[in-house]
Amino acid sequence: MRPPATWLGLLRPGDYAVVAAGIALCVYAGFSLWRGGAPEGLIVRAGGEIFAEADLSRARRIAVPGPLGTTVIEIEPGRARIATDPGPRQYCVRQGWLTRAGAVAICAPNEVSLILTGRGGDFDSLGY
Amino acid sequence: MTRSVIELTPTDTDRRIARHAAAAIALTVAEAVIPLPLPGLKPGLANIITLAVLARWGWREAAWVSLLRVFAASLLLGQFLAPGFFLSLGGALASLGVLAGAMHLPRRWFGPVSQSILAAFAHIGAQLLIARLWLTPHDGVFYLAPILGGAAVVFGLINGFAAAALLREPA
């Protein structure tokens, strides 16, 4: 077999389109499949009941009343955290910013929990 | 005792299919030596033969060559009826299905390179589906899709070039 004078000469116009479409498909698949874990919204529960559901598009604060006092949840685009909590050990506050879908911060003494929703959560359900 | 003699007379077509299948089998066995970085990621050099046969002798012969290759190569590699065999068979059937359509694309615009890439995508698509339904029943296998898709473009392109170069030769 002789090697052709120019390999590109073997390509026909539609072949370029097929190559481009193939690459585009891979890039699209990569972005949509590997972006997993980005949170879409959050759910705040107080005493086991849903207190608030919100998206993570803009910054704001939510005050949640509980048996010990008020837990303050701070939201920023793409992340959320428990800003203050009246609980004695402050575990949920020290957890810091939650950034992944399925991440949970639980202030058990004040019966408040914060969950980020989205595809690819790490657990099935949460009960008290 | 009467000796019963069954005489098979191979036609020219039979000989041609056997010759092409032999070449495809040789390529498959040769590429089995190459270590795979990922399960299912390989060049699929035998498809060069399938594409050339498709262009020159039609879909029926290409299907014969491709499927004979799947069976014979899996026997040679000790993979017959192992999971790899079913992935290979599923991929080959899907590729042939797509090629049955792709061969009717206008020749002026689409050459062997297009057919090669389309067939490669059909191949990995079928393999991912089989893997998802049977071997790894978890959506995690789809995380491989972008990598396998990239390989389909690259190896599809290379195999397509090889087939196009082969087809410049007289039959």
C-alpha cells in the first residue's frame, strides 16, 4: 500500500462535520456527566418538618427558630452554611460551607438541619 | 458401509470472505497484545477490514467478515462466551446496524472516515449499554462515556484513514 500524497485528501466535506460532531458529543457528555455533585438547592428542616426550600442563586440569610433559640443559615451562590446556632458544641457551625449535593449539617440540639439537594447525593434519606 | 461424502464447494465469495476475515482476525489478535488503560478502550483495527469490505463488496460480506472475526478471535484469545465476547458481539452488531444506514450517505460528502467514526460510536454505545444492563448495573459506567467517545473519534479517524487509503488500491 502506498501512503497517499496527502492524508487530508482522503477526507470528504461531510467527514469534517462528523469529526466535529463526535468531538462536540464527547465534550457535551463530559460536561454533563462529570459536573455531578454541584448542588442545585437546599432544604432546611426544623423539628423534622421542612421549614424552607431555596435555591443557591443569590446570597441571603434564613433565621430558623428551634427549642433552644434561632439558628441562622447563610446562603451564597453555590454554597450554604450554618452561620450561628445556639447549640452547646457548635458542630454544625464548625462544619463550614457545604458545597456538594447531598452534604448535610445537623444542629441536633436545636433540631435544625440543612441539606444541599441535587443529583448525586451520597445517602438515600435522613430520619430522626 | 457406504461412505457418505459431503462435498462443499466454496464459491469465490466464500474465499473472499475467508481471506478478509483472516486479516481481521490477525489484526484483532495483534492488538490484543496492547495493554488497555481502560476496559473497552482499544483501537479496533479489524474495523479497517470491515470498512474496506463494506465499500467494495457490500454490507452482507462486511457483516460476515465482522461476525466471523468476533467469533474466531474470541476463540483464539480464550474469550469465547466470556463477558468480553458479548461486549464485542454487541458492539459489532450495533456497528453493522449503523453502517447499514451510513453506507447510503452520499458518497460525494461522506467517506470511510465518517462511516468509521459513526460505527465506533455505535460500538461503544452498545458496549456501555450491555455493561450497564448486565455487567455493572450502576450508572457509574456512564462516567466512562466521554473517554470512550474521545477514543471513538480518534481511533475512528485513524481506522477511517487506513480504510480510505486501502480503498485507493485496486481490488
